[in-house]
Amino acid sequence: MNNKDKMLQLVLSDEKLNSFYEFNADDFPTVEDALNSENPIVVTVAKIIEGVAGSSDRSIFKETYNEVINYLNQNIL
């Protein structure tokens, strides 16, 4: 398990998050599994982790932000 996967598990294991959006963190052991989920919240968390992992470059943050916003607009609204 790499650091991205550990971060994913940490975020997805939040009780309020997984009960409100009705998912089981154990179903998504890796970022790749989460990116392939049908649950848009799980995918969004994975996209954020994948996009900004280990970076301090603001342009990467902005790029990830835009990708996440576009994804959410297409899949939730």
C-alpha cells in the first residue's frame, strides 16, 4: 500500500463522510479502485489525492481543482 492509498483510506474511513454518502471505505483499497467507483464522492476524493500528491506547485492545485469541479458538475448537478 503506497502513501496515496493510505491517505485515501484515512479520508474514506471518516464516519460522517461514509455514512452520509453511503459507501464502505473497505471497498476502495487503492486510489485506482476509487477512481473507478460509481460513487462520485469517492471518485472526487481519489482525484484530489491523485492530483496533489506530494506537490506544492500551485498550478497543480489549480489544475486539480478545475478537474474536480468539472467532474462534480457533470456527475452531481
